[in-house]
Amino acid sequence: MVLVLNEEQRMVKETAEGFFAEHAPVGQLRKLRDSHDPDGFDRGLWAKMAEMGFAGVAIPEQYGGAGLGMVAAGLIQEAIGRNLSLSPFLSASVLAATAIAKAGSDEQKAALLPKIASAELIVALAADEKPRHQPHFVAARAESSGNGFRLTGAKPFVLDGHVADRLIVAARTSGEEGAPAGITLFLVDPKAAGVSVKRRAMVDSRNAAEIALEGVQVDGADVLGGIGEGFATLEAALDVGRACLAAEMLGVSGQSFDATVDYLKNREQFGVKIGSFQALQHRAAHLFCEMELARSATLKALTALDEGDARAPFFVALAKAKAGDVCRLATNEAVQMHGGIGMTDEFDIGFYMKRARAAQETFGDTAFQADRVARLLNY
């Protein structure tokens, strides 16, 4: 497996970097935060992303997407990380699109995937129920009712749940709360009777929601995949999400590093540029090497997903853990080498630190991924 980008992927990378730098820089995040925008993202930008083919980058061509795979999606997510651009890309184009493409019926794919690719439909994955990521822990229940089911439970952390047009809800049709078996995925209209949605304010200015389900009626046609067989689909969707989050953290790390190096080149202390201080040079060099290791791990994970490698979950866990640790280091170093002004709101670097912390925790932090690696290696 050669860990280099091909010509098509390099084109995606260059296009995405230019697009987000021009249309969705960190200044847009600041503006949306300060204006308390009800959506938390620019719908005009989301429409432009669809025009560029970004919204459907991983969706098969037969359903209106570009069919470029997860490496391309990761390159877009990295550009998003560099600019802290706000959009439903991760929730709709990565997580939801993967779940639907993997487990959806022909009718479900034809009805939903083209609308995701064209930015007409935002679909969010409602899975986590615990304060920390435990995807197999599902207490929400789905009980037989007529020709369908009635759903009852709560999902306290749903990315972009407050703007979703559809939800993919993990609920238990059988088995114990902590067992992978017995989990079923359902397509739910957030405007249906019994669904309540409450937006959550996150430290990184991203969008999430608390979803409560009280006897929500769904039809048999709303089941995504087989009854009681949803965990495999859920894990597949989460793995592409984890790999893309690793790519996003590469972007966060890269921009933090570049901004810090620029600052070191210009800031003077005792009449000299602080970039001439050997101690700071050593710290910057160490960070650069760590970023390259994280980049290799992330590209390996994304490539393994595209190639259907059976070891992809192992590579994804490794990439998410490494990229998370490096992103924490990069933003810590950035703030420290900027000095006390690094955490003031006047400078953007604090936004990168906040995003680093949230992205590292989302869908499993380093400890979760290390435990997963151990389990995959039969320890």
C-alpha cells in the first residue's frame, strides 16, 4: 500500500484548501459564534460545497455523488480543520451517507443519498448515550407496534441534530443494554410526534443536540438494514467518522503549527526574533516530526477503508489516537509559544485548541482507541 496521493487526490486537496480558505476561514466561525446564528453554519456555504462535489464526495456516482472515496473525504475534512469551517459535512456526508450506503434498501438509497449529495437533506447519526463514547451501550428501546415500532429513549450528543431533516437512531430491539447484538437502526423524522430536539452549546462552537424520543412511531420501511443487526453498520459509519476526524485534526495541527512558526519568525524579545532561540526550534522540530507520523497513520486508515481492508478498524483506531495526541500537542505548543496572548479571544489560536479537545473526544479518545486496538489484537 503506497501512502502517497494520486493525481486526482492531489487535485481534491488543492481545491478543498483553496475553497475553504476563501469561503469559510476561521473568521466565519467567529462571526457565526458572535451572532448566535440559530443554525450554527452557513447554508449558502453548504450549497456551494454541494456544487463543488464535496457534499457527495463519498457517495456512489449512481446516487448523485462523486464516488471518490474516503481518502478524498479525509482531504476535505483536513481543509475544514485548517480553517475551522462549520458545515454538516461530517454528520451528513460521512457518517449518515456511509450508514445508508452500507445498509439501506435500494429505495432508501435512491430517496436519501442524492439529496445528501445536493445538500437538500441533512441526516444526523443519533447513537451515543453515555457521557463518554460507548457505541455498544444502547438503552433506547424499539418495541413492536402495528406494522412498525415505537421508539423510547434519549441521545444526548447528536452532531448537527438540531438542523437534521432525518435522524438515524440506534435503538435496541433485543438484548442487554451493553451488548452489540440486538441493536437496530431506524430512520426518524425529527418533526414526528414524540421527538424533542434541544440544541447544545459546545466549547468549540460546533453544533450538537440532545434528542429525546417518547413513543415515536416508525414504520417497518424506516428500518435501516436488518432488525437486530445494526451494530456492524454503526461501527462502519463510526470508523469513517473517526478516520475523517483524524484528518481534521491533522488540519488543526497543521494550521496551529504554521501560525506558530510565523509568530516565532516575527516576535522579538531582547532585541532578537524568538525563532532564533534553540529551545523553541527543538520544540517546533519535534512537533513537525509527530505531525508527519500522524499523517502517515491517517492516510493508511483512509486508504484501508477505501480498499476494504479487513484491518481497517485497527488502522482507524491507531490514526484517531495518534492524530488526537498530536493535535493536543500542537495546540498546546501553539498557545505556549504565543505566550499569554495565545488564549485571548483576539487571537485565533484559542479556537484551534478548543476544537482539538472536542475532536479528540468525539467517537472515542486516545484511551478508547488504545483499548480497541488491544481488543482487535486479542489482548
